[in-house]
Amino acid sequence: MPRFLGKMLRLGAGVASFGQMLLYLPLALDIAGKECLLALSLLMSLVFFWNATIYLLVRNTRLRPLSTVLSFLLPLVIPALLLLALNLYSSDSTSSRLVNTSRLSTVWSILKAAPGWWEWVLRTSSPIFTILEGISTLLCIQAVSRFSLRRIEQSRAPDVLQLVFLVAAAGVYVVSAYFLWESYDSVPDRISATLIGVAITSIVFLSGISFAVQKGTVVETSLLLAYAVFQIFHLSSRPQMYSAGLLQQVFRAPGKNGNPPLPPLVLQSLDAISSLASHTFGAGVEFVTAASSALPLPVLVGLFYRVAVMYAASRIILALKRQNEGYEDTRKLSEEEPAARVMTVTITYSRNILLAVYTHLLLLSSSQHQTFWRWLNVFLTIGLWALELSIGGADEGRFKSD
């Protein structure tokens, strides 16, 4: 029972601190600028690193409750870090007092230089983050594909369930084709338009090969096409179509007869639900709204995808470790096999990786090099998929080409 309670406390604290990370970084960027964002990211990274290191050292000892307590305190420490970063990097009076004090002048010079160092580390690590995103995307897509295969094999009516997955994959194909059509005439330059043709042709060609050699499923190929179209769509100017009040525009825009598409009773119910949420959660809703408004909605959608796929990949790696050798074992880190040891360290410090990737994407949200990194993500994922098809073995029970 105490062990289960400790897991629940760690899980709750982890979810809370993860949500704070997603909200506080863009809020710091909007209030005090890039320097405050980098300072907060660096402080949070140090705290996450300290907490992960303590957990790695005491996870199989009697001091394990210490790690649980530190994890439980994270949701209280992170708001304090936000206030500290805002006070240090958004107040001229604070900086002038620190500079005028001889003993604190050295400390302030280090504090001023630290965000620049952290930014250099993040920008230098851009190729690593790109590779991680491509690997994570392909890992998640193949996990979904294998999940569909297992469900079909374990189902009492496999033909019906296979038909369901085929229809779902067809829906993904149709939606991808629609957004590809919407974005094709809005790409920024001719090079991007050419790369669209290269990417889509490569995916169609590799999909045919995967079906022919029985190494792919329609679920896998449709999701890869959807990922490529997702990146292409955000390279065009079309993402503005779902910003600036999309839901209000969809729900209240008059139709051909001059009336809104939804009945007045439904619209009144939506207004009542929105008002009830505002009155119930009060300042919490206003805070989330302020944090989310720090960046345009298209940027938020892209950030959410990247963080979500990285987090999902970390969970998949954890599941693989539990399936193969067991993650919650009694062995020390030095007693594990080299491959298992690398996986354990990666899982333990996954929060630092997510934080670094998230901060890096916030820095690149208005960068002119965003187009380059998006295309690199697309072709890296396609290349990894082609490599997997060339070296992987045929799987039993995969969808046939017919």
C-alpha cells in the first residue's frame, strides 16, 4: 500500500509539474521576453535534473521515500521559480540594485550570462532534437499500427474489427488529402512546393513497397502521410484559418439561409457552459487563457504535437523496458545490461529532454529557419521508415496489400 501510494503521488506531481511547464514558459516569454523564458527553462531544467538524479540514486534503497517527497514538492517549487525569473529579468530596479551592490555584481553577471549560454546549447542541439522528433514520431506510428494488429488478432470478430481500422485509415487519407489541397497553393516558395511533391511521392512509393513485402499496414501508411501533411500545412499560410476564434466562427457563422448552423438553444447552452466554467474556476481559467494567448494558435498546435509525441515515445520506451526486463526491479543501475542501462537513464531524465525540446521550439516559433527544420523532420521520418522497411523482417498477421 505505501508503495502504491508513493507511485500515485509521483504520478500526480509529475502531471502537475508537466502542466506547469507547458503553461509557464510561454507566459514568461510573453511577459518578460526571451531572456526570462531561457532563465526559467534553465532553472526548471536544473530542478528536474536534481530530482531525476536523486531518484536514480535512491530508487532501490531505503531512501526511496525521499525521492517521492521531492517529486511531490515540484508543483510548489516551479511557481517559485517563475516568480524568481520574472523578478530578476522583468524589473529594472532589481537589476540596478544587484549591479550597484559589489558583492552581488558577480552573481548578477552570471545570471545575465546564463540565459545566453542556455540558448547556445539549445540552438546547437537542433539536429539532435530533430532526430528525436523523427524517431519519436515513427515509434508512435508503429506502436499504433501494432496495437491495431493485436486488437484484430485477439478479437472474436477479426473481420469486423479489420474493416473498422480500414475505414479509419481511409478517413485519415481523406482528411490528409483535404489539408494537402488547402495548403498546396499557400506554401511560401517554389522550393517548398517541389518538396511537397517529393515527400508525397516518396510516401506513396514506400507504402506500395511496404504492402508488397508485407511489412506495413494501412494504419501505419495513413499516419505517416498525415504527419507529412501536418508539417506541410503549418508551412503554408492556411493555419490562420483555425486561429482568431475558429469555434466562434464555425458555430455562429450564418449559413445560406442567414441563420447560424446551430440552433439558438445549443448556442445558449454553450454560452452557459462557458460562463459556468469561468465562474467555477475563476482565476485559473483566466491564467490558462493568458498563458495560451502568449503564442498564436498554430504555434501552440505545433508545440503540443511535438511535446506530446516526445512524451508518448518515452512512455512506449518505458513499456518496452517493463515488458522485456522490468523497470521497477531491484537491480542497481550498475548491475543492468548496457542497453537496459541506457534506457533507464533516458527514461529517468526524459523530463529534462522534454523541457529542452519545448524551450527550443518556443525559440524557433518566430525563427526564419522553421521551414528548414520542418522539412528536415519530414524527410528524416521518411528516411527512417525506409530504413526500417529495408532491414526489418516481415511480420505475421499484417494487413495484406489486397
